Amino acid sequence: MKVWIDQDLCTGDGLCEEICPPVFTLLDDGLAYVKEGQEVFNNPGGATQMAPVPEDLEDAVTEASEECPGECIFVEND
């Protein structure tokens, strides 16, 4: 599974980070980004920067996607 965020749709609520902090983070611009370990995919973000999701976090990432008020989290299954 891989995940990415469309920052144009992100409302900055931070629910994704609350649900799954190992995969999602909010930056100083107020928008959410995906990450892998300490590497944040924010250059430029969006669909060009998908983060792999560890198998043990797939349920949390799916929940974050479903709960996102901006509907900006996109999950792609391998």
C-alpha cells in the first residue's frame, strides 16, 4: 500500500496526524504531508510523492483517509 495527500484539498485539521503519526505530519504551512521515517515528502508533495505504508499501519492509514474532512488522502494498493 502507498499513500499520498493532495495539498490543494487539505484543510489542515490534523486528524490524519492524530490517527497515524508515523505516516502523516503537518508542516509550518498548515498542510499535511506523508512521510517515511524522518523523511517528509513535501518537495513538491502531491501524487508525485507517495509514501509506502508499513503493513502494521495499513488500517490506521485507511481510517485516516476515511475520516479526513478534506478528502485529500489517497490510498493506492500495490
